[in-house]
Amino acid sequence: MPRRTVGIAMNGVTGRMGYRQHLVRSILAIREQGGLDLGDGDTIWPEPVLVGRREHALGELAERHGLSRWSTDLDAVLADPSVDVYFDAQVTSARESGVRKAIAAGKHVYCEKPTATGLDGALELAGLARAAGVKHGVVQDKLFLPGLRKLKRLIDGGFFGEILSVRGEFGYWVFEGDWQPAQRPSWNYRAAEGGGIVSDMFPHWEYVLRELFGAVRTVQAHVTTHIPRRWDERGKPYEATAEDAAYGIFQLDGGIVAQINSSWAVRVHRDELVEFQVDGTEGSALAGLRDCRVQHRSATPRPLWNPDLPATEPFREQWQPVPDNDGFDGENGFKAQWELFLRHVVLDEPWRWDLFAGARGVQLAELGLASSAEGRRMTVPELTL
């Protein structure tokens, strides 16, 4: 089968997200399946070039996965004509510089979010990419996961009637690092390095809310650092200068109200690490990343409030699962979006999750932090380039 090779400079693959989700579970997974079948006898074959600062770590990763190309010299990699795409999963504070260099070198760009540490920088990157005529995309993986795709199908089918509200719960307990290793890197808790749960998660909430329910028009948030002292990768204590929890209320187009709690200091008592409950006049749904359950108006019970008696109704059992009948059970959202971006690069197929969309996520994060600092609700203006 003919191959169309796409060289991809992958910067930041020694980190947790870049390695697990993008290198192993996306690019290498596409190679393991024989490439991306275009359905016409052609195949897209991604050819990764590992890029980073730690020579030993890059060499070890390349050897582990049978890859021959890796480098600590980003400028040299971007000057290589066999490299078509630049991917960035570095720490947030380094991303803007890497993306800017790639655009100047004429490479297509695909990157993690947030795309920059501030809105001005994010908008500048989007403008530079548009002026350079390169294709560009931002990871918005949650749109491609089974639970939210089932939820989208319910919305498109009119299941909810008029949607009234959305309530989201995200998070888990991130160990402090003293008696158990932390599951997240220490830079996540340092504001100077681009850390903080708002910059990490509000860009997710922006595209999830926009794509499923409507654009965010106002935000009111309270952010805090619940765990002020943590231990880094070398076992040394440090002061957390970035927030580890954010509690937000968002007003959407059409009057829908969304409330989303995000926390790295919460113990999980739900079926998935993130869940969204959507309530409408005709029915409700509870969606995670993989599963989705519904309760229609016609099957809604009449709970009785009596604080003097124990609750005996099996509330969870009164909801029905949405079946996996569209072939997306077990799908990896990161890989699914990578495949769409590669088709966009090679075939020029439509694509809307670009650097400008990424800038909207940075905008919401900035306004969320400003809302908390000033103690007031913030209007979210429409962005333009």
C-alpha cells in the first residue's frame, strides 16, 4: 500500500502527557496499525523525530521504541525539510517559543494547551500561523471520547428538550510527594512555570462547553491553593504558588448555566474522574469520559424528602446506559484527533480546532483568574484577530 510519510518533530515527549498520550498511544499506535488508512489505497505514515533537552532520556525512549531519530537541537530539526509538522507538549512556559520557531520555519503546528501563558501571546501565535499559511491545531481531546460523544448525540437528537444546566466535577487527590510520589510534576504547582489548575483545565471547559452547549459569555470563579506545601521529584519540599482547585460558574449562550469544580485536592466518589450532569426539560444525562447514563422525563421518579427516615430508593439504578452502538467504545480521544489532524495536513480536510480556538481557552483561564482575584463576574468578549 502506498505511503505518504509525514515527518513529525515531537517536542516534550519525555514528559508524562507527551510520552503516554501522544507518542505511545497516538503516533506509535497509528504505526502499529500499519499507518492511517485513507481508504483509497493510500496510507499516512507518521515518522516521529523526538526532541527535548535531556539527551539521555531521548536516547532511551528512542531505543525502547525502535526509533532512530532524536535530537536536542530544535533549530536543526526545524531546518530539516523531511519534517512537516511540529508538535509541542513541553511545559506551558516553553511552548510559545517553540511554536513561534516552528511557524517561522514553515512547519505545520499541533500542540497541547494552553498554547501560551497569556492571551496576547496566544493570539499572536494564531495570527502568525494564519499569515504564514501553515496548518495549525490544538489538542481538544475530550470531544473525541466516547462519553462526551454519546452526550453530543443526545443533544443533537433533542433528548433534553430545553437544556437548563450543566454540572461538572473533575479531579482526584494528587499526593503531596512526601510519603507517596506525586502523580503530577512539581511545575504544575509553581505559578512562575505556568502551573495551576485554571490554566490546565479552563481551556478544556471552554471547548467542551462551546462545542456541546454554547459559547461561554460570563465566568465567575473562586480559586485557591488547598495544599500549600508539596515535595518535588527529588524529595525536596517547596511552596505551592499556583492554585490546585477552582470553582467556576459559567453563563452560556441561550441562558444555560454551567457549574464546574476542578480540584487536585479531592478524593473521588464518582464513577469517573470527570463527570457532567446535564438537566433539561425532557430529560437528564450523566456523562463521563467513557460512559453515559440517562433519565427521561417519562421515567423520572418522585423522590420524597424526609430527613427523619433513611433513603431507600436506588437512585443510581433508575438511570439507563446509553449503548455503544456507534463503534466508539474504547476509542482513544488523543489518537482520534491526531488522525483527523494528519488528514487535514495531507488531504486539506476541514479542521476547526486551531490556534485561534486555543486562544479562547487561554482567554477563559485569564478571566477565571481575574474573576477570583477581583471577586466579581467577568464578561467573556468575542475574540478577533
